[in-house]
Amino acid sequence: MPKMKSNRGAAKRFRRTGSGGFKRKQSHLNHILTKKKPKRKRQLRATLQVAESDVKAVRRMLPYS
């Protein structure tokens, strides 16, 4: 049986955490930054945990992580 392929888009966006979850970066920090307040941009830098309802889909896209 051949190896399964990882979804390459997902592989660039999600990383496995030590406890078995996935971490992700937040959106809205790429362009049109002049109208966004510094506080908002600073808070968007933080990484978040993938929601519990989405973990199953991410795990399916990343079979070897």
C-alpha cells in the first residue's frame, strides 16, 4: 500500500502541539494594516489552538503529524 499524502496547504498552516492538539496562526495580518489599531495587530500575532470541532478534519489532512 502506498504512503498517504499530506495536504500541503494544511502542513504549512498547522503544527502539532506536545499535548496532541494543533496550533494555528490567526488571519487578517497580511495587508490593509493601516486601518487596524496597533492593539489589534499585536493580538493577532498570537498563535491559537485549533477548535475541537476542527481537529478531526486537520488530523485527516495531516496523517503523519
